[in-house]
Amino acid sequence: MPSPVSAAPLRKIVHVDMDAFYASVEQRDAPELKGQPVVVAWRGARSVVCAASYEARRFGVRSAMPAVRAERLCPHAVFVPPDFPRYKAVSRQIRAIFARHTDLIEPLSLDEAYLDVTETKTGMPSATATAEAIRAAIREETGLTASAGIAPNKFLAKIASDWRKPDGQLVLRPRDVDAFLQPLPVGRLPGVGQVTERRLARLGIATVGDLRGLGQAELERTFGRWGARLHRLSMGVDDNPVQPERPTMQVSSEDTFPEDLPLSSLAPHIQRLAEKTWAGYQRERARDPQRLARTVVLKLKTADFRILTRSLTLPALPADAQGLAEVACELRQRVDLPRETLYRLVGVGLSGFVDGEGETAQIDLFEARDPGDA
């Protein structure tokens, strides 16, 4: 069955992803770190890895890994505390390079962004040439390397940018999409986490081609609305445009404790985080008074790094930070783990934003989460 990717709006999308960004900035600014396994993280039992150089990745070190595990995997790693103001300054340099080519830039984080280069300011002959020029400018002006994916839509461009890392790029033309997608493991699809991957494996689905063969009706019976999206992804379809100003999806604050705590001891921390979250929400409202949050979210991470979220959507949001804290504290009652379970992190968030007419904000494809992994 041919992919209907050409039925989507014809766009030329570039996804640019910096290579081991934080660690590469550290290696650039401290020449003695070049060639060394660099781990950007504070040392200690409570810390997690912010980034790892490619030398450290060879030992299995990855972002979001507990720092103590990274140290076990790579005992000779050089640990460097993160310097986010410096990383943000470099990110601004990189975005200025993007802006020479197009105004349609959708940042995903400090180190990656989508660019719609269907029409460019430079008049370059192709998206491939544009991506090459951007990567060359990044290398010359920042001393860093970036990888890029070029494709007819965002979903495919993001997958492609990871294909020839570091310091490479892959072009997926519409005619190439089918052959590229079908043999991919289903876990490469955005939003397909380990839970969904296991459920698909029980159905005999290992590749994107297998997923496509299952058909939309069967996927919807098994996964509901998520099944319809899975089917579209398996066909290479993503109609989401590059959004230069993405609407806020969540305002949140979280904190890791110096020592693990039981659920019953979290109220003071929830109160403090609710105040920070409420202040952030008020700043968001000042920018756009028409956007209102409807959902209170409580995030927890257990001592063994299991992440839980509990949420409640309300007819009207609490009137102040105290009300937010009270709702978040009540959400602890929905946690069904044993009473003796200890927690290393708690977070309080506001989500479910609606506009002035009550329309719920839509989540972008790469913000979506596998519902089974929540």
C-alpha cells in the first residue's frame, strides 16, 4: 500500500538538532575536555545527567540517567556542573542563524528546532542546500556541530535528523518515505513508549510496516483515538505546520529533595511549588489574558525513579496559590502505592489551557505522550 504522504501540504521542513549540545559547549570552552567522556551533571545521589558527550555515550551514559549510575558506567568520566546561562547564549546565536533563512522557526528546546524552508529569505535552490548552509554557519560561528533532517513534514524531519549523527544530515524526499518508514522499529515513532511497544508486540507488530498492515480500524479498536494517530504516522502523514509561537501547554515547578520522603510529608513542598507555579501562571496570563488553565497536575518520582502523574480538570481554576496547593495535596489520595513508598521529587503544574472561547489548546505531535506511559 503506497504512503499518502504526498496528500499532506507540500512543505520543505528542516529539523536541526545540535550534537551533544551542553557537553559540546563545555568541550569547546575547555580544550582539555576534548576527547574526554564529559558528563554535564552535578555529582551526588540526587542528581541526574543533563547531557553526555559522545565519548561518554559509548559507555551507555544518557541524559536523564541518575548521575550515580553514570559514574558506575564510566568511572573516569569528567563531571561538569551545568551552566544554563551560557547554553542559552549559544542557543540565541544559533537561532539568529536560522532567522537569516526563514521566519518560520519552531524551537523545541535550546538545542533543536523545526524550520519551514518551503520559501526562504536567501533564495537557495533547495532545502538540502539550506540545511547545509545552516550547519556550516553554526560550525564557523559557534565552533559546534549540528545534524539535520530534511523531509516533507515535521515528524519525518525529526526522525531523519537523528539518522546520521553527529554532524550529518539525511534528506527524505516524498518518493523515499515509504521505503524508509516501513522497516523502522515502531519505537521510533513519536509518542510510542515502552508500554505501547509491548502492547503492539503482543499483536505481532514490530515495525512501522507491520503497524500499517494492521489497519486503522483495528488500531482504533485497540488504542482509541491514539490508534488513529498511530495509523497516520505509519503512513508518514503529519499535517502539523511549523508554529513560530507555540501556545503554552503547561506551567509547572518541581523539586528534588535532599532525602527521600513519604507521601504524608510532601504538603509543605507542594505549597511552596504551588506558589511558584501560580506566579508563573500569572506571568502567562499577563502575556495573554484570554488563555486559562483548567487542569491541576501533581507529579511524583519515587526513590526508584518511577514517575507518576495525577491530574484533575476543574470547572473553574482555584482563585489563588493556596487553592492550587490544596487541590494538588488532595491529588495525593489518588496515589495507590504502598504507604511506605518514598519519593525523591514532587512537582505541581497547571495545564489544559483553553482560549477565550473555551477551545482546548491542541498538543503538538512531538508534545504528545503515549497514554500507556503516563
